[in-house]
Amino acid sequence: MRASDAERERIAELLREAVAEGRLDMDEFDQRLETAYKARTHGELEPLVQDLPAPGSAVAPVGSSAPASLGSSAANWPARIGGPATSTGGFALWGGFNRKGRWTVARKFTAFAMWGGGEIDLREAHFEDREVVIRCFTIMGGIHVTAPPELNVEVRGIGIMGGFGEGSNEDGEISPDSPRVRITGFALMGGVGVDRKRTKAERRRLKEAKEAELEARRRHELEGPDDGGSGEGRKKL
């Protein structure tokens, strides 16, 4: 069956997700992407993603109407939910604490900072349960929470002569498979901030994938429409 432009585009997005997750290196991504834009049939498209899972699930059929989101994360959320917590809280008094990298957030995580600061990074974290509550309390101190754009985060806190709320946000759609994280508490003469952003490694992979995709598009457009090998289409251009 002949492939449509929408189907070629969906395959290109799946390839971009794969390179962002590290399943493909840039050379292989570039080769598959170029082949995808030149493909005329489903039979040419399907082998390009047969060995690649769609984000959080198995590979969707070529005719699927649900394309991957541009710039979305390739995090496998179901695999990051469950298991014993490695930390139930953080405390800072005239000092600081941090939780980042690969760690497992407890169902109820309590953070306190007084005349100090704390950092809670959820971008590579696992979660003890699908429902997680992070309670942040500061007195003349600060706590900073960093979450990936696709994580379902709800911020409900009170600032008294201070601030409690969300800061910068990178583009991304909330994943239905992600855990639900509620951030509550209060800040007295201090602040609790929540930012949504990707890791540097993921931003770099997505940037390289986007640049490779644009280059493949340009090559495809310069070559012109497929003319069955006669060369007539390119001559007319």
C-alpha cells in the first residue's frame, strides 16, 4: 500500500524519539530518516521502526493516527514506578541537601530548609508509587524542584513574605503514563520554586535529531518528487 506524507512524518517522529532515548546513534538516525522521506510504500517504512518501541509502549502500526509529540520525552514511565524508596526527605540547617540522578522518591517526601537550601531533581528519578506527595517547608531558606516537562506535577503551596510556585517551563505534553506528583507546603520569608526542564543530555540529543531531520527534509525537497526513475521530475525543477 502506498504511504502518505502523514505516515512518513509519523515514522520520522518515532525515529526522533528513539535517538533522544539513545536507542539510535546519529549516523543510523540520519540514514533511517533519509530512507523514511524517500519511502513510497508501507513495506519500505515498517522496517525502519520494527526494532524500536514507541515511547512507553510497543511500536504502533504505520497507519496510527496518534503521532509522537514534537520534543517529547522518551521516558519509560511505567518502568520508573514501584520499588522501595531510597529517600523519604531532606533537611538543611545552615547548609544544604540535594536529591538528584537515579533515586526513588517516597510516597510522602518531606523537605525542610532553614537558613539553607535544598535541591530536588526528578528528571531521572523513580517513584515508589503512582501518587507522590512532596512537602516543602522553608524558613528564610529555599528549596528548588526540577521536573521533566512530561511529568504530571501539581503545585499547591503558600508563600508568606516569600514565594511558592512554578518558574520556567520547557515545551512538552503531560504523559498519561507518568506518576502524579503533588508539591505542597509553605515558604516563610523564603521560597520554593518548581521548574520544568530537560537534562542537558536530552536537550542535546533532541537538538541533534531535529537538525538531522531538517537536513533530510532539505535533501528530499531538493531531489524533488519521485518520478519512477525517469529523472523527468528533477529536470522540470
